[in-house]
Amino acid sequence: MTRPVLVIADLHLDPSRPAATRTFLRFLQEEAPQGEALYILGDLFEAWLGDDAVAADEPALQALRTAAEATELYIMRGNRDFLLGDGFAEATGATLLPDPSVATIHGERVLMMHGDSLCTDDPEYMAFRAQVRDPAWQAHFLALPLEERLEQARQARRASTERNQQLDDATMDVAADAVAGAVHEHDVRWLIHGHTHRPAVHELATPHGPGKRFVLGDWFEHGSVLRCRPEAWTLETLPHEG
Ligand code: MN
């Protein structure tokens, strides 16, 4: 029997949202092992200040490691956890996926992205993204003492929250021409991404005929998972317990 492929993103795991962590741990234990593969497309963590900043016995890391023994585990970096590195991959048994990546699900080529690189109507963010993805910038940041990294992250978060309040809805969504360009460049009919926290399944016109753009939801109020079964790919929610 063909097993489902599971795709999630934007969990934003953080001590301030314990319900999301509980739902994720349950999902890893009960559902992930039934799947052929689990893809986590960015912002698994609310913040990631370096692989050295997190204890190896962190429950989420241990649960990922256990899951990776039962299923193929792929993790992409998001705009919050863009510093996930080889130490994290080693600790969890996950394969770090470049953004973008083309994966094959049940014989179909699928473009997977976090989604922030599609927000091209926001040039200021795109400039910030280019800066923090620069290996020299990252090496410099990771060499700072943890306290200093925490402080810089706090400042960046404050600035981004203030800025986002001034942006209109359309600017914060993906740009239609960026989506069309990515689909064309990678020659796919199917695109899966997160980042915008606007879960939906959009029709997509592609050179190969009609396709779909699946937008994963965040895990704030409940979990969100795209279950790709051979007969249908459906975007579903996972309730948080009590
Ligand atoms: Mn994001």
C-alpha cells in the first residue's frame, strides 16, 4: 500500500505556545511513522539562534529523531529558523532541504518552498532576506556570544512586528508573478509552501495544464497538515488538545 506523504510548516514552536508543541509531539509519534515521508517547510521553530543554543535533550529534537527512524524526514529553513544547521540535522536525523526544492510525491514533481522568497512585493524584506542568508553574515552572527544573539534577535523581532503592522495584506502575501515565475522555472504543476499563514488550495495555470498551489497553515490555533494520499491531496487541521 502506498503510504501518505505529510507536509507541514509554520509551527513556530516556542515555550509560549505549549499546545502547538504537544500537538506536534503527538503528530510525530502517532501519524508521522505511518507516512512515507514528512516534509517540514520552514519556521518549525519561532527562533533558532544556532545549533549550539538548544540542548540535545530538547523533547522536540528527540521526537524528530525517533520519527526519522520510521519515516523520511526533510526539513527546510524558514525566515525564523534560517540558522538551522548541520548540528541540528545530525541531532535529529533530518535531511535539510534547500529552498526551493523539487520533491517527488507519488510520481508527481512538486515544488516546495518556505514561501518568503515569493513575497517580492516587499523589497525591504527581500533585502533583509538576502543579508541573513549570506554565509559571511551567518558566520559572524553565529560567532557572537548567545546573549548577544538573543538581544539582536529580540531587536529584529520588534522591528519586524512594527513594520508588518504598517504593511497592507497584499504586500504580505506572495506575489502572483513570483509564483508564476517559480512554477515556470521549475517546470512543475504543483507548488507547496507556507509562510503567509493563509491556508488554502489555489488553482494554478501551468505550461503542463491546471495545477494547484497548496498553502500550509500555521499551528497557532490548531495544527495544519497537507496529507498527500495517492487518491487525493487534502489540507486538513489537527486540533490542539485542551
Ligand atoms: Mn515564515
